[in-house]
Amino acid sequence: MNRRQAAEGLILPIAVLAIWQAGARYGVVPHYLSSPAAIVVEFGRQLQSREFFDNVSASLLRAYVGFALGAAAGIGFGLPSGVFVAVRNFFDPLIAFLYPIPKIAFLPVFFLLFGLGHGSQMAPVVLTVFFPVFVASRYAVQSLSKTYLWAARNMGAGRMTLFLRVIIPDALPGLFAGLRVGLAHSFVVLFAAELIGARSGLGFFILDAENAVRFDRMMVGIIAFGILGFLSDRLLMEVRRRLMRGQIVGTAEQARVT
């Protein structure tokens, strides 16, 4: 069944690539839109280039450090907001006001604060990741069944034990939902940040290819962004699977019985 699903999922992408390749070969699409075959050739050429890997490394550094800082802040403030009403009331107006604002709009401010280095590129990522992780953390704690808390207290569990052994494990599914959204958004906003003022990274690589009217090279950068995002998401899901192994197994067994 898994092989069949994988094969079915490849039908549309292969069909699109085949039509694109045929259109490029017979002159249906504009000449400056490189064919898939030309893009593959350019991708192979870039894989032999040190400059390309330097750009990939710069983007990964900004994305991962920004994601880690934003996630830590979102969890650090989101969990107490779910537990304590006073903390929740303090953050609610600020979150409601700032969340809808595109974080890339703060980029001029970050340039003034951090200059044109990594800091100004990572700061929008930190902000972008913070909000979905904060909201997910808060509601993950609020959705905790009070029955679990009462049962743990009746067995003599203290506050720290409640937090570490009851609240955190029960909140993990919601936490990882927010982390997954934040991780995807981190690559989106990083691309936008690297288009303005950056001198390295895949966003800069794509912009440079656009200025040179190299569509094949542009597509290489875009595909590289997609590959990095996909692999990062798989890595996060593997961490989730390991941390929630007992919960996932329990859910699967329950579904099988049902």
C-alpha cells in the first residue's frame, strides 16, 4: 500500500515535468524558461561548486539558529501562559496585535540594530517562529484534561513532577504542531530576508541568478530551498517520533482495536 501511494503521488509531478520538457523542446514555452533537463544539468554543476555550498551553509545557519531561538522563546512563554491566567492576560493583547504583522516588515529595524550580517537575517526568523510556537504551547497546556492533574495530585505528585511528568508529555503533540508550522515559516521568511541586503545564502543566490537572467540557476536555488525544508521537516518528525514513542504506539494500538 505504501508503494502504491508513493507511485500515485508521483503521477502529477512526472506529468508536469514531461509536459514542461516537451514544451521547452518544441518551443511552446518561452526560451528563457529553462527545461527540466537543463535545470538538472545546472544542479549537478552547482553541486561541484564551493560557492553554492557556502550559500547553503549560510541559509541553514540562519534558519536553524533562528528557529531554535524562536522555538525556545515560544515554548518558554507559551507554557506559562497556558498555566497561569495572569501571564496569559499579559501576553494576549501583544500577541493579538503583533501576530498578523508580516515579520519581514521589521527588516529595516533589524538592519539598524544588527547591520547587514547574520543577525538581521535571523531576527525575522526568530519572530516568525515565536508566534505559532507560543500559540500552540499555550493551547496545548490549556487543553490538558484536569483528570490527569487530579489523579497525579492524589498520588502525591508535586508541582515540578506535575509539570515534567504530566503537563509536558500531554502537551507534546500540540507543541510539535506549532514547531512544524514555525519550521516551515522560517524558510519562507528567510528567503524574503535574504533577498534584501544579504551577501550570502540561497536567497542571494536566487536573486543573483535572476539578475543574470539564469532561470536554470534560479530553479536550482528554489529546489534547494525545498529540499532543505523537506529534510528539516523529516528530521523534526523523527525527533517527535522518538520523544512520543509511547504515545504514538498507544494511539496506534487504540486505533487498531477500534
